[in-house]
Amino acid sequence: MAEKQGIKQIAANRQARHEYFVEESMEAGIELFGTEVKSIRQGRVNLKESWAQIRGGEIWVEGMHISPYEKGNIFNRDPLRPKKLLLHRKELNRLYGLVKQQQGLTLIPLQAYFKGSRVKIELGVCRGKKLYDKR
């Protein structure tokens, strides 16, 4: 019997929808350590100034702040370390083609949420807004 997949939002990047036009979005997994997941369960994550970039055939989230877990002692990681996103090669190649071919497109994490027991990131392909678009 199939297990019901509950979705619980952790954090949202509300500023991204004000600063960018979101042309497309997709779901991606994220590679985390145990103390980071425990800290995320407490809701201690910030997506406000984060972005994603493709380096070496992999996609990385930069600037995503996960506060250190209080009881994590030596196992805590750097809160601002780059975190690897998990996508299928086909999806990654398509994103790479979109971002490299079209000038002005960038990858922005829109929200983080639990899907079942897994942490997922909604990644948006975004185009920056001009000042007069932000009214």
C-alpha cells in the first residue's frame, strides 16, 4: 500500500517573487548532514539571499543559511557552506541550457519543504525585474 506523502513548508523566499519573474520551477532534493536536518526541523533555515549555480556538472545552492544545531557540538557544519542539489542528469542539462543560452536568467531557491521525511527545494528559473516592474 502506498504511503501518503505529506508536504510541510519549512521556509519560503518571499522576496524572490518581488525581485524576479519566475518563468519555471522544479523540485530538487538537497544533500544535507544529520545536524542540518535536525536544525531544519526546528525551522532554523533562511533562503533570503540564496541562489544556485551550476559548477562542474553539478548544481549548488550558495548563501542558504542553516543555523547550527544546539546539541550538535563537533558535528555541526558551516552554516553558509555550499549545498549540493540532487537532480536527474536530464533535468540538470535542461537547466544548464536555459541559464547559459538566455542572458539574464538565474536559478533561485523559492521554498524549502518536507515531502514525507525528505527535505526538498523548489528551484525557480528567474529573470530579474526592473525597478518599474516592482510596483
